[in-house]
Amino acid sequence: MTAPFLNVQNVTKVFGGLKAVNDASFQLERHEIVGLIGPNGAGKSTLLRLITGILQPTSGKVFFKEHDITGQSISKTVNKGLACTFQIVKPFRQLPVLANVMVPCLSPRSRRKGEWVKTVELRARDALEFCGISDLAREPASVLSHGDLKRLELARAIATEPDLLLLDEPFGGLNPAETTLVAKSLKRLHKGGRFGRLHSEGPAMLIVEHKLADLMPIVDRVIVLAFGEIIANGLPEEVVADERVIEAYIGKEVKGLEARSQ
Amino acid sequence: MIYFNLFFGWIKQEIFAIPGRVIALVFFLLLIALPLVTQDPFYLRVFTLALIFAIFAASWDVLSGFTGQLNLGHALFFGVSAYTAGLLNIHLQYSPWVTIPCGAVIAVSVGLFAGIPALRLRGFYLGLVTLTFPLILLGILFAFPNFTGGELGVSGISRVSSSAVVNYYTAMVVFTVSVMIMWKFTDAKSKLLRTGIILHAIREDEITARASGINTTYYKFMAFALSGFFAGIAGGLYVHYMRIAGPQTLDLFFSFQAILWTIFGGIATIYGPVAGVFILYPLLEFLNLTAWGELLRQIIFAVLLIVALMFMPEGITVWILDKIEVKCPRCKVVNVFYRKKCRACRAPLHLVRESAHQYNKGEV
Ligand SMILES: Nc1ncnc2c1ncn2[C@@H]1O[C@H](COP(=O)(O)OP(=O)(O)OP(=O)(O)O)[C@@H](O)[C@H]1O
Ligand SMILES: [Mg+2]
């Protein structure tokens, strides 16, 4: 019995008087895609930030590949094989799109794997290609539309060839066509393989998303967060039927999904 | 013969086709030619100091312009090296070839020390802390007047050479090497070093840089060390040229001078601060020659800066390059402004000329 790939143990985060995340525990296996859903302000983004180490948990521990990464600097965690995207996009605005993706290709994790100076640019290009924005490679990031910036976030995250991807609303601001495209790419990435010079080991994923209709088909498991607490953790169809989940969502989106599947 | 042709072809492609590089080449040739044209001590003095100040301003640009670590007390590095070199020279009679590197090494360690607040502070908060550093050092220096000369500083320091021309060329060689290193270190397009891209990234968004797996602490300290090193070199050269290491090397206004030169010339470019120094410094020195100029010096300087910031907010070099260079919309190769088609991919250029700048800035 090996330890879980990602193990979040009783993590709590208090902002002033507010418990944004309250005693959350869950595990994630190497082969899984897990959805993390919950109403606005439930603490999903905060939970992701606690895992990546952007925030220090008030209490609790996070283990990744059996290493204790609680509150460890995010650059170290990224070099261990974790990657994340931000809900509010944070590109290097004045740099060209290509340079945005070259930065992660220059991290020690990517550099170890080969002759970096020459291949960095090519690898960055392949990451852009994968996300479908390679035609924008030379534009400064500041001219991109929100949807393209979201995809740039994803390209930046996969450029380090991670083993675990934490995605905060990857479909946010994308139109339906783009959403389907990105959902498909994620599925493809998870299967693993080579995308040009970019190698994918088929990363495990934890995806925070509000667009349940697009999320449900690609996830193996769903974790539901409400007021900082995990109220459900199971297969998509089980979770959708859960009383407490329906209550937390005031029945709205979950019912919509049921109607779709029928 | 074939090598000559290859070489000439390369020059044509890489220098003559790009207006900015032609200007840089002309500037460099003029620097070499200056002592051949005039050996007037006044001119040589003005341009020797301009060379030294250009290293100083460029080193500020590495740290604050590229890496985004606002340093309002940059004279600290200059002054600490100036005093180190001066004291070593006076008390131990070391030659400039020893004292200047020693000063630079001390400036590097001071730079690393000054980098500590940058781990927690950003922007103006960091600026305020760094602002106090030269003042602290001044306090320490004034506490030991017998050793440091107090308000008067240490004087009687030896020169690199007794010949003004040799001094000028020494400064020029050091300037050229320093600026080339700083330029390579910070150039995002460099194929040799990739530090440029990383420094830009840290300035743009440090969290994203860290989330990309970059150890930003390491690179920030590297920027502090390198910036300190070259400011230190400038400080060492300065004392061995002026023959005095005084409190003015740590002056608050001297720190601001680096910022003014850089912003006037063009921030985050390396050639910007060089241009800024070589335009503003000689201009003000020449104004000093005339009676009315001396009176109006401050006003002229202020007006010049205001006008420059209003009409050329990104600096004079960026403004000029924008006028004489066109970036191909398709392949982003730089072309001379009068070309109709891109020299690399033959895409028409006249369509983009008006809107290109705004587009590149993301205003449209
Ligand atoms: N840095 C912070 N300081 C104080 N409060 C915070 C901070 N970050 C988040 N919060 C609070 O914590 C709670 C959870 O926020 P979080 O961003 O994690 O929600 P979320 O589930 O991601 O919501 P959304 O779906 O809108 O993205 C919110 O009430 C928010 O106001
Ligand atoms: Mg969120």
C-alpha cells in the first residue's frame, strides 16, 4: 500500500474571523481527474492556494508524492512536478506570449531534461500549439482576449510537464466552442504521450469549475465544497443526487445537469 | 575573399539593416574618435564622467528597470565602492587596478545585503527602505572623521594615468565591456543567456514567475549583486578620476540622477540610460559655461524633463526608434522606416506604420 499521490490532511485556513477552508481532507491518485465544485466563495481557490503553497494553512498538512509540501514555496513545489493556473489570469503582460511560456521552460525542472537553450523556444511553442494559441506567439500578452489568456495560463502550466495539474476555472470566460476544445485537450493531456517536444506523463488533475455540464464528462470523481467544508466526495452521478449538494447549490445548476443527462 | 563577403553580408544584415544598431555603431565610433578631434581637457573631462555615469545609470536600470526592484538609494553602491577604493588607495597605496575591483566586490556584498528587504517589500515600500541605506552609510562615515575625512572626504587619490586621453580611453573600455555584459544579461532576446526573460518575468508578475518554477529569490539577489557590481565599478573609476571620495558620492540627488537619466533615455533598455546620460550630462555642463546658463541650469533641466516625459513618456530612445524602425506585423523583424516591404518576409509594411505602436502597447 503506497501513500496517496496528493494527500490533503485536515487543512484549515482562517482569514481574520472567516474560516475560508475548514478541516478539509481528501486524497488524489496518480491516474485521476477530480472536479472541485462549490458555490461562489466556498473556498475552492483558497484550497488550491493552500496546496500550491501560495498561502500557508492555519493548520493541517499537504503531502505530494510523499513529500510534506505544506506551505513550501511554490517554485519548489512546481519543480517537484506540480503546476497550477490562476482563476484571475496573471500573465507577464508586456512579454510576448511565447516568452510567457518560455519562463516555465527555463525552470530547473524543465532544464534538467535536456539541452535547454536551444529547445526552450521550441518546447514553449509546442505548449502554445497544444492550447491552440500558437498563432499569437509573438503578440504581447497584453493584447490577448480573456479566453486566450485563460489558454495561455494553461499553456504556462503544462510547459513544466507536470505530474499534477491544479486548474482554477480553466473554462472561465471561454465561449462554448472553446470550452469543448479545452475540455478535449485536457482529456488528451491526461491520456499522456508526446505533443511535439512536450512530453505528457498524463498528469493527475484537480479542476475547479462552475460550468458543471462541461466538467462532469471529463472527471472521475467530484469533491463538493460549501462554506469551506467538504460536503461530498464521490462519483459525479452520486454527488449530483446528494441532498446536501442540491441544497448548497439551491438546486439550480445541478438540476440543469440532470435534465441534460436524461 | 569569401570570408570577407560573408562577414560583410553579416554586417549588412545584422547592423546596417537595423537603424538602432547603426546609431549604436556611430555612437561607438564617435566615442573612439573624440580624443582625436579634441584634446581640450574640459571636453575630455565631461565625456569621461559621462562614460562613468552611464555605467552607473545602466546598473540602476538592471535592478529597477528590468527586475522591477525599485531602488531609490542607488548611490549606496557607487559611494561604498568609491570610499573603499579611495581609502585603500590613500592608506595602503594600492593601485587603481586593485582598488576598483575591491570596491566593486564590496559593492556586491552591500548589494546582496540591500537585497534582503526585497524579499518582503515591493514597489515604493522597497524604494523607501533603499532610500535610507546611503544615509545610514553616511552616518557611519561621519562617525569616523579621522579615517574617512568626514564632510570633506578623502582627497589626494591617485589617477589611473596622468594623461587625460588615457583616462578617457580607460573609462571607455570599461564602459563598453560593462554595458555589453549588462545588455546581454538583461536582453530577453539573447540566445546566450536566458536571464533576461526571467528578470522581465519577475518584474511583470513575481507570483506567476514563481508558479512557473523560477526561484525568484535567487534571481533577485543576482540582479542586486550585478547591479551593485557595475555601480561599484563606476564608483571606483569616479574616485580615481576625480581624486576625491566625498559624501557627494552618496548624495540623495545623485541616486535620483540615475533614475532621471534612465527615465529620460528609456527605462528597461540599457541603451536608454546611456543615451540619457550622454544627452543630459554634457548639455548641462555646457550650459554651465555661459553666464545665463549657470543661472537657468536648474530650470532648463526641469523643463527638459517635463517636456520629455510629456511627449516621450517611454524615453527618448524608444521614441526615436519608434520613428525610424518598423516592426514587420507578420514576422516581427525590424525594418528601416522607409521600406515598403519587410526585408525578411516581404509583407507590406506601410499598413501597420500608424497603428503598430499602439497595437504593440495593447491600446487598441
Ligand atoms: N486573501 C484573503 N483575505 C481574506 N479573505 C479571503 C482571502 N482570499 C479569499 N478570502 C475569502 O475566502 C472565501 C473563499 O474564497 P475563494 O476565493 O476561495 O472562493 P471560491 O470558492 O474560489 O469562489 P469563486 O467560485 O467565486 O472563485 C471568500 O469569502 C473570500 O472572500
Ligand atoms: Mg475561486
